[in-house]
Amino acid sequence: MSNLRPYALSMAGFDPSGGAGLLADCKTMEALGVYGLGVCTALTVQNDVEFERIIGVATADVRDQVQVLLRRFPVEWAKLGLVDNLPELPGLLAWLRELRPTLSLVWDPVLKASAGYDFHTTPTPQLVSQLCRQLALLTPNQPEMLRLWPAATPELAAAAVSMFCPVLLKGGHTTGPEATDLLFSDGQEVARFTTPRLSHGEKHGSGCVLSAAITAELAKGQPLLEACRRGKDYTTQVLASNDTLLGYHFQDH
């Protein structure tokens, strides 16, 4: 019986604090028993509370990083986070499908930094539908969902976009004693994942952790609904790990 871990790829920005982006993704994947490979899509000048600027990585350089990894490693699942040039993303996704037709992609649409920095203007519905048709899962928070698709509520926007791909609408921006993530597919709500809202649970990069955890579980062969449930549980564990803005992935023993 092989003891080799499955591989998963993170294509994300480099956050020097390690709370979000590539470093957080790879920590998450490793903690869940998956070998995390990383492709840098942007460099950021930030910590857990300040964001100064972004240095984009050219799409050609992103492709070169991906190509050398996929030549060697049997990657079937990838997570996409921050990208510098959103209009170029459909071409990159189409190229990925040609390079590895069996590769499935989870996109965490990082549109705005938690410190307030806007990465992108609001994309057109045409661009969103073009992107989502190439995804296995979209994982926006509620403000991101309304920027991706105009609707009266985030839930209506998620239901509309789920006609193109499944959508996990994160509930961290809501209020109340519980945080509930909603999974939509084919225009319908499929499942709810609810955990108690922690009094000191706010963490820099929590959305990155959730999408990376789901990607890791999918790479291990879990079906989508179970992968979302396990990803939510793992993220809650990180949120509860300490009272700072930077969560711990490997607990003290």
C-alpha cells in the first residue's frame, strides 16, 4: 500500500505574513495530508493588518511555473487565489485545461484585501460566466459574491452563478451567534455548514484557508459536499487556535 500523499496546487499571491495566499494554502494542505505545490501569481507588500501594494507576476511567468510542475507531478486539483490581471484569467484557465484536461479548479475570488485594498474593478457578468464555466467550485464571501454578480442578496447572486459551477457562499461576514456557509448547485441551495461564531475568531486569510482545505479534501477523493464540510471544520479549528489575526495550522502537543 502506497504511503505517498496526493498533490494539490495553489496558484496564489505571496503574503509575507504567512496568513493568506501561497504560504497559508500550503500549510493547510500539508496539515490535511496533501503535498502542496505552489505557483506565485503576485507578490504583496503587507502584514496581517496593513496592505501597501501588489507586484504582479506576468501570465507568461505563471504559465512557466505551472508547466514545470505539471511535467513531473500528477496534480488533479488546484486552487486559484489572487490574480493580478482578471481579464487574462479565462485564457489562463483554457490553457490549463489543454495542458492537463483532468485538472479541476477551485477559485477563491480575492477581489479586496482585508485591510481595504481593492485588487480589481467589478468584473462584467460575461467575464464571470466565462470563468465559472471552467471551475469545479467558486468560494466567494458575501461582498465578493455581490461584486461578481448583481443581485438583491448574496444568496440570489450565488444561486444565479451556480448555474455555471457550484458556489460555496461563505458566511463569515454575517452577524449572529453562528456562521453558516451555503453550497449552491444548479440554482438551488444544496447544503448548509454551520459553526458557532467565535468571539476572537477573526483571522487574516481565513478564506484562503477554507478554499485550500476544500481543495485538499477533494484531492484526497472526498465528494464535494463532504469536502466542504471538512474544510469548514478545519477552518474553524484554525480560527480557534489563538486570539491573534494569524491562525495556527499545527497545534502544540
